[in-house]
Amino acid sequence: MDLNEQELIANLKSEDNREKAFKVLVKTYQERLYWHIRKIVMNHDDADDILQNVYLKVWKNVDGFREDSSLFTWLFRIATNESLSHLQKQRRHSIVSMNEVGDYLAESLESDVYFEGDAIQKKLQLAIVQLPEKQRIVFNMKYFDEMKYEEMSDILKTSVGALKASFHFAVKKIEEFIKEERK
């Protein structure tokens, strides 16, 4: 079933075709959404749970999708918001300061049996988790997901200029972290 995005959206909104179209949606976006979420929360189990929440929200709210952005953008916006909400809940339930969030994510990365990176990849990931939340998300979307700033702007509801600045600062901080690790 090879549908273009407009047909997929129409089928998602149709009672008769919703289930079949939803399977296509999941198959098409599951891996990209999972890795986008995973790069934010750093934990496989949390990423799986959040991805399920994303699909539940999409299922419940597809009729309200106004189509003023692409389906991809809408899905990534939901995934980003669900991931950030998850991190906020974790912060509220544990008495973790903003400075300790990077340490928590680094520990999650270190103890994650699903992480399959070599030493260099692990060093890069450790540098990334030390970034402030917004910079980490922008860096991941630009560097790993290879998104254009305009797409990111739609997803994050932020100006292209602010995104470019966040990415620039993130790169500088990562470079500094890696230089310090070499010493």
C-alpha cells in the first residue's frame, strides 16, 4: 500500500480505512520516531513507552489534525512534547536539579544494555547528554536526523535564528567536552 501523505491522512481520518492506514503510519515512522525519542530520554524502555503514548495521541487526535504542517512534522512535535513531558515528570518525582539531569542521562546511557556504540560514540553521547535540554534536542535533530532548520522550527515552534544559535552553542560545548576528556 504505497500512499502519498495526503491519501494517508485521508485514510487515517476515515473510519473504514483508519486501522490499515495506521499500520502504514507506524511502519513508515516508527524507527525515526523511536530514535528521536531515544536521543532525548536516553533510555530504551522509556523511549518505547513514550512511542506508545505518541501513537495513542495520534490515534485519538488524528481527526483534529488540521494539516497546516506535514504529517512528519506533527508526529515529531508530539514525540518531542511527550519526551519533554516525560523528563519533566522524572524531575518532579525525583529531587534532581537541572545540573543533575545530564548526570542522570549519562548514567542511563552507561547502564543501557541496548547501547551499541564504540568508545568514540559513547564519548559523543556523553557530551550530548551534558547539553541543556533545548540544545540537546536541536543538536540531535540537526546532526542525527539531518532535519532542515525550517522543519525543526515547525516542530519546536522556535525561530530558525534561535535554532541556529542553539546548534552553534551545542557544537561548541561538545567540542569543549571532548577536548577536556582527552586531557
